Amino acid sequence: MPARADGLLETGLMLDLLPVPAVTVALEGGKLQFNALNRPFRMAGLGTVAGESPLIRLLGTQLRRFLESDETWRETAWQFGEEVDCRYFRVLFARHDAHRGTPRCLVTLVDQTSELRTEHSLRREMATDSLTGLPNRAGFSDQLEELITIDNAESFAVLVVNLDRFSRVNACMGGLAGDELLISVARRLKGALRGRDILSRMGGDEFGVLLTLDEGPGDALHVAKRVQAALATPFRLSSFEIRIDCSIGIALGADNKGEPEDLIRHAQFAVKRAKTSGRTEVYHTRAFDIAREQFSIETELRRAIENGQMTLAYQPICDLGSGKIISFEALARWTNENGVAISPDEFIPVAEESGLIIPLGRWAMEEAARTLAAWDAATGGDSEVKIAVNLSAIQLQRDRIPEMVQAALERYGVSGTRLTLELTESAIVSDPDRISRTMLALKDLGATLAMDDFGTGYSNLAYLQKLPIDLLKIDRSFISGMLADRDKIAIVRAILSLAQALGMQTTAEGIETNELAQTLAALGCTHGQGYLYARPLPEAEAYSLLLASKA
Ligand code: C2E
Ligand code: CA
Ligand code: CA
């Protein structure tokens, strides 16, 4: 038998016997007596043995307890030592026939150290990322399972850090450089975290962090900032300096009472959004997101309207025959406090839903009247141009439009004949009688009435005859790409002949090429609007364009 350095051999038998599963032990007058392979081993006594090996000491106490109990057998597992030196045993006590009145016992010790070590190292390997030595996705998931319960979930958050454009490094500098970069990133991330936070490489260029929140969810945002700061300094790869940006997604334990695994998925979902939004995103359910987005755009919009931060842009509408500017369509423009221009296609629906369209619409009307007055003053008389103002269906339902329009005109001393009002078909369908009265009142003011987005709506053409409509605006969707689409040409032709039959004028929206303008003119369309003439312009530029068009 080879001697062992662990001190167990001195006490004799155990290790020698390991491959042989049986040792009989007797307790005789306070002394342990072992019998293996029928060879008696006498030991000096528990005290002596105990001083020599923790294993024997444990065996002594447990054996005594077992013999004092009524049990006929008992199985336990023992573990000795720390980490690398750790040894594992399976231990079985079984009562043996009494031998001359002395209690006897069969002790079976199976050394499972090497099996368990293999298993542990295999498990560790499977849970570890070989490049960085960090836990991988599986290892990370295991640790989450171990640490997070339903009761303590709110004190955790998972943060997923995804490197931006990392594949470019791989493509340009090779996989080895990419690996080197990942290792450096891992090191910096580790440095940005606190001792208790668990960092893992989830795969590719994605890292996961399990955070303990001491002060609440704000901690997670703090860590996100630290992570970003840690990656902000460029990385040095051979002779290159490489800047790496990252996107961060956060899932809070408090919001995700499901499986710990869900936390990872939700953080990954949030990081996807962070990629497009360009800011750190916290995962919330979709309903929550929509409500929040809506709410925040709504509060911002309300403030913008109250503080006079909205402007009108003016897009010329030209006579297709002469090319002269007949009028301008006033289009609302909004740049929020972060300097981001928000499209009317986004804020008009919010305004309609929240009722803000009423103050917004009133403001637009006032602003258009003010502009007409200013242009007239600048021209030194009548500038002979109209401004078209959009009226939303919601406005027509809820506001007293004729009174509102009249008040704006009077305030700036402008005639109603200078105004075009653009309505959509949806306004008419909702309450035909009321709309009919409103439209007649507007006609009394001298205004021109245009049917906007014509062709996209309800197609109940009966109203065209009944209502005092002066002009049809053919929707952009029929105009753009019309030359290459027979169906669109057919629709436009039909609309034009309908308008002619009813004695209405027509404006084609979205004209971007000369060819299109000529074709439309040849088909009998009277007016055109589109980028070919001009994009919607600020007030002063629109006025300059008007002067140039008259010259
Ligand atoms: P709309 O009344 O159909 O306005 C025309 C839209 O087409 C404008 O978009 C204009 O910029 C765009 N457009 C004009 N020419 C071209 C072109 O050649 N090519 C292309 N691709 N687009 C062109 P905008 O300004 O984004 O307005 C979108 C919609 O928002 C408007 O559609 C209108 O329904 C609504 N809107 C804008 N301002 C107001 C407002 O003050 N009140 C109300 N109620 N609605 C408004
Ligand atoms: Ca319009
Ligand atoms: Ca339109």
C-alpha cells in the first residue's frame, strides 16, 4: 500500500481498506477495535486516535452514537478538507452480531473523492466560459437559481451588456484580436462592479451581471453608468486604439416575479431595445411601456403647447399650369426639449386621443391668421395667398369650430377668403348633420373647404354632393409611384373626372418629380403639392419663396 501524506495512514487501516468495503469495529472498554480482512487492528484509544486524524475522530464519535442508538444501520456522507484538498466519503454503519457480549459494527467507507472531483470539475467546466474564465450562460443561470427566491427577488437585478459593432473588430482584425478584446472588456467590467456582483459572459459579445440592490432599483442605473464609463476609454489592441460602445438592458427582480431565468430573458429583451433607442433600457411589460411612452409624450406635448414651443411649417401648393404658388399648407412642427423633432404622424394621434388637439388646433388657426397678417403687412397690402389649416375629426366633434375660426380671423384682421380648411372623410362620417352645419358656417366666413387624403377614407360618395366641398386633395399614396402603376393612374383619373363633374378643384399631394407634375396637369388636375416645389418651410423662407414665385 502506498503511503499517503495526509496523515490518515498512521491511524492504519482506513485508507488501506478503502478498496475493501468492510471493516469491523468493536468498542472494547472505551477502545476502538477495527477488524479488517479478519485481521484485528488494535488502536491505542479514542483519545489518541482523535489527535491524529479528523476522520478517525469523526468516526469515533459517530460510531459511539450509532452503537448507543437502536438503529441497525446508518448511512452518511462525509467531506473533509477545503476546496482542492477536499475528500469525500460515503460511510455506512451496520450492526453486527454481538461477539461475546461486546457490541460490534461493520463500517464501510467508500472514498468517492475522485468520482466527485471529476463530476465537480466537469460541472464547473460546463458552467464556465473558457475564454474569460467567467460563468457562462448556464453557469450564470445556475447561480441565479441558487440565489434568487420569490421572497428576495426585489433585491436583485440582471444587467445585460452587449457590445456594439463588435463583429467589426472580429472581421477587421481577426478572431484572436477579438478574443483579446473580450478578455480586456471582461477585466474592465469586473473592475466596475462591486465584490458581490456576479459577472458572466453569456456568449458572443454579451455579458450578464447579477446585481444586489442595496438602495433599490436606482443602484442598477448607477452600475450601468459605471459600466459605460469603464468601457469609455479606448482599448489598445496591438498598435490600434479601439473604442467600444455598449448597450445595456436591465431587468429588475421586483418586476419579474417569475423564474430567475426570466430575468435573463427580460434583460436581453431590454438590451435589444437599448440597441435602437441608444439609451439604457429597463424591461417592463409591453402595456406598461405603451402607457408610459404615451404619457410622457402627452405631458411633453401639453407643456410644448402651453409654452409656445410649437411652430408651423408652410408647404406651397402650386397651380399646375402656371407653377405659381396659390397657397401654403400649414403643418405643425414640434421639437421636444431634448432637441428631437417629433413627427406629426406621432404626436397628432396622441393629441387626438388626449384632447390636446383642441388647444393645438386653436393655436394653429391663430398662428396661421397671424402669419397671413404678417405677410400682408410685409407686402404692403394683400399678399394674395391662402393658408390651408388642417382640422382633425376630433376637433370638429368637440370644438366650436366656426366661432374659433372667426375669432382668430378677427383678431388679426384677416378675411375668411384667405383660409382653406382641410377636413378628412372620417370627420364627416361621425356626425353628418353637425358637420354639415359647421361646414356651411365656415363657408359663410368665406373659407375654402378641402377634402384631405381623398380616396383613403370611407368612399361613401353621396356626401360629396351634399356638402359644400370646394376641393379634393388626392392622397399621396395614389400619387407617388403612380407612373409605374396602372391601377393608381386609373384611380387618379377617376377622382379627377369625379371632381370635374362636381365642379371641384383638385390638389395632388406628394409630387416629387417634374414628370409626375406634367402628367397630372395633362390629366386635368389643377393644383400640386410636394417636394418638387418645396418641403414644408419655416415662415420666413416660405415668404421669400412666395415673393420669388410672384416675380
Ligand atoms: P397631411 O395633411 O396629408 O399633410 C401632408 C403631409 O405630406 C405632410 O407631412 C407633408 O410634409 C408630407 N409631404 C408633402 N409633400 C410630400 C412629398 O413630396 N413627399 C413626401 N414623402 N411627403 C410629402 P407631415 O407634415 O409629417 O404631416 C403629417 C400629417 O399630420 C398631415 O398629413 C396631417 O394629417 C397631420 N397634421 C400636421 N399638422 C397638423 C395640424 O396642425 N393639425 C392637424 N389636425 N393635423 C396636422
Ligand atoms: Ca392636410
Ligand atoms: Ca393629406
